[in-house]
Amino acid sequence: MTVAAQFQQVTQRFGDFTAVDAIDLTIPAGKLTTLLGPSGCGKTTSLRMLAGYSTPTSGRILIDGVDSTRTPPERRGLGMVFQSYALFPHLTVAENVGYGLKLRKMPAAERTRVVAETLDLVGLGHLAGSRPKKLSGGQQQRVALARAIAIRPKLLLLDEPLSNLDARLRVHMRAELRRIQAETGLTVVLVTHDQDEALELSDQMVVMREGRILQQGAPIDVFPAPANRLVAEFLGYENFVTSADGTLRTVRPEHLQVLGQERRADGLTLEGVVVDVAFRGVDRLVTVDADDSLGRTVRLTADVRDGAVTARPGDRVVLGADQAHVVTLAG
Amino acid sequence: MNTRRPVAATLAVAGYVIMIVPILFVVATSFTGGSTLRFPPEGLSLRWFDAAVHHTPFITAMVSSLQLAALATVLALLLGIPATLAIHRGRLPGKGLVEGLFLSPLIVPELVVGLALFQQLMIGLRLDNFTVLLIGHTVLMLPYAVRVTGASLALADPFVEEAARGLGASPLRTFFTVTLPLLRPGIFSAALLSFVTSFNNVPLSLLLQSRDFRTLPVTMLDYVQQSYDPMVAATSTIILAGTVLVAVVAERTVGFARIFGGINR
């Protein structure tokens, strides 16, 4: 694995607040790494330190093996896409994309060619002469992407790039990002609070919380085996159950079932009283007050066509999950 | 006009009438053929315009006013733009206080400022009255320079400068290729406002006048106190024409809404 960048014991404090707490992180070259976590987890601060917009309180940041901790952003050669896109309003789309190339003293003819190629890559060739404010949010986002890609950056940094788009466009742009990353072979670091986005896009996902890295790895390894309850919660696990021996287990709502008299589940069983049944189109969301000693509320989803689910509020039900779907957590 | 809101519409019309009609009277009387400032004008002639442009005190004062307004505007922008940048982009401790200081000339009565400058600079330091007037006018212009340029900066995406840095621009380069172009409409409107405010100023200019240097409004005021003829109306019409011309040019080039307020982009 070639390493594009590395955080070594990087800490960032703002007054009394520790935004990033001694993290170690390796960004593999040519891959897409996502920093995932709720707001305030330190993901954007980490990205900004990598880009050079803020200097760590302590620790080192290596880019291509070179200590770049105190290198100003203009000498790092990275491409950043801001959440607000930060396009230059006084320049045309083509001039925005060509801005970094002009600074690199690329001859005008070559610059025109690279700008056109990059705009084609993001599908905006026809808007080269427009001003950014005439463009839709999705188009502005592509211009920001093209502007960052045009300089052939060592790393492409994306700060919540899809969060300002509407839901449909967001899903479409995920595919676009994957295509662009594959075509360019760029090393990408993407910050997001959306676990679906992280799961779908990442080669490596890094789950952060309160300035620390809770877990990192490929989505296919992280998702089925969250390291602890915080990661599990963030990945959408619910229904946390503590056994008599103190082990904490969890089942996702879609894997918990209402059991008939004849069935016992081999993983986990719970009994309780239905408090609510909500119809949600593809499924029903059933909320149950479990009568285990902790008295917690569990939620499960049941397919709407599942005739077996006739539970109504007030009914006593037995719930169960197969062993394959029960995740045991370390803490 | 919005016919669904008759009260607002009526008030708006009343506002226009109150603002514009008295000015129309002045313009009309300036074309009189008679020799008194009276409405309706007696006959039609350009004799008072001819008199006005040949009245040496007015010509001298006009030149003085233009010089003073131009210099004060340039000075106010040179001081105000860096202050705006420091307030909006810098890591200045006590930003609010600094901004308040730069805006305070809007609140402090001009006569108090004038008197203070008169006492301390003209009497105390024996500075000549042009220098003191220039200082006074510059101070009066600062709120416009800071507020109006600040408005265009406050509305700009604060990350555009970081974006430029990331793409390889040094801080200086970023200032000239991104920050300054973003500020341009704000600077233009601040300059226009400052210039007009300085040109029309009476209280400061009145207090700090001297025989060698006095501004047009002060000279006109002086003139009206002694003789009541239509030459003052003719002069006013000339100034009005100049102002309208500036406004038209401004509207044609960047648009009025953008200039005043510097925000509707």
C-alpha cells in the first residue's frame, strides 16, 4: 500500500476544547477514505489540518512522506471542495476551473484544453462561460469539484460535498464521485456525517467521535462488526441488550422479528408489550416495551406483506433474532 | 405600484412628493428671467446660470469642495478598507469595539467633532484649515468606508479566500485576485457615498472655514444671507445635474441597488 498522507499523534485544541485528540491515521494512495462522525467529532478539523488551513497544536502531518505540518495551503498542492463550494463569484465557470492552472503558469492553450477536459469529466462542458450564481447547487458543486481536480492534486479533499444537495441528487452524485475517483485515480478524503454515504463510497472508513478515532477499516469489515456501542449507534444499530453476564449485544430493527408460538430464534429472544405500530410504506415500524430487567424499548421493522405481523398496541409479543444477526459489542 | 396595499402606496407617493417637489421649485426658479428668487419664475432665461459660472467665489469654492471631497474619499478608503478586512477577516481581539469606533462618527454630533478639531488642531497645533478640514471629512467618511465595504465582504462566502490559497495563491495574490474583486462594488459605493457626503457637508465645513479655503455649501450659505437672487438656485441646479449624472453612470455600470447598500447582488 502506498501512503498518500499520514497523521501522527495529531491534536488540535481551541482554548479548552480539544477538537482532535492525538489521532493516528494513514491515508492510502489512490483510495477513497471517509471521515465519518456526528458534528463536533473532529472530522472537519482533521480535514482542515490536512489542507493546511489550521495548524495542529501538536503532532505531525506527512504528505507524500514529507512533514507538512506547517506548510501553508498554497504549497501543499491539494484540491479542496468546500461545503459551501466557495466558488469565485466574479469569475466564469471556466475561469474558476482555470484559476489554479493560471497560478501554475500553464500556457493559455494548454490551460484551455485542461479546463475543457475537466469540465467534461464533471459533465459541465456546456456551462464554461456562465457565472457561478447562475448555476444550480448541483452544478456549482461540480464546478468546485472540477476546480479542485484540474490542478491534479496530490489529494482531493471533500468537506461534506453532498450535504447541500437534495436527496435524489445526493444519491446520484455518490455514483458520480465513484466514477470520477475511478477515472482519475485520485486519493480522496471525504468528510461526512451520513453513514450511508460513507458505506457506499469508502475504500476505508474512519469513524470519529469527540476528537478520537473509534474504528477504521473497509466498510465491509466495519459494518458487520462495530467496535463498540458508539460506532454501532452511528451505523444505525438499535436494540442494545445486556445479558446476565454483562455482554452487550445489538440487533438492527430489520433483523428483529415477531415470533409465532412455534418458533424460537437461535440468537436472542425478548418478550414485551407493543406500544406502537407505524406504517412506513415498505415496512411497519413496531415499538415494543421489553420486560427485561432494563425495561428498554426496542424497535423492529416488519415487511408490510408479512401477514404474520398482526400485532397491535397492547399485545404481548415474543421477539427474536437469528445468531447471524446478533452483534456482540466490546463495550 | 402595489395596489393591494393602498396605505403603503399612498405613503410612498407622499414621500416622493415631499422629497422631489421642493427640488423642482428650485430648478424652476433657476431658469427665471427676473431678479428675485420667486415662484413662479418671471420669464425664461439662462442669465443666472451665466452669472453663477462667472461668479469667482463660487468657482473657487466648487474647486475646493471637489478637491476636499476627492482627497477625503481616497483617505477614508485607504484607512477604511484595511480596517474592514481586519474586522471581518482578521483575528482582531475586540472586533466589536473597533467596528464601533469606526462607526461612531455617524452618532457623534458633527458640531462637536468640528469644535474639537478646531480647538485641538487649528488653535492647538496651528494646522492650516485645509488640513484640518481634510482630517475632519475623512473621519466623517470612515463609517461609510467601513460599513459599505464591510457589507459586501460579510455577504461573500468566507471560504473563497481559503479556496484560492488551496489552489496555490499566496496571501497577497489572494487579496488581489479574490478579496479585492469581491470588494469592488462595495468600494465603489463607499466612494460615491463618501464623496457626496463630503461635498454636501455644512457643519464641519462651516466651523473650519477660513478666508483662503471654504467649501461651496458654506460659500452659498454665506451668499444667501446677503443677497437673495436666483444665482444660488442656478448653482444648486448645476450641482443637482452633476449628482444625477453620477447616479445615472453608477446605475448604468453597476446598478443602484448594488451601490447603495452594496449588498443586493
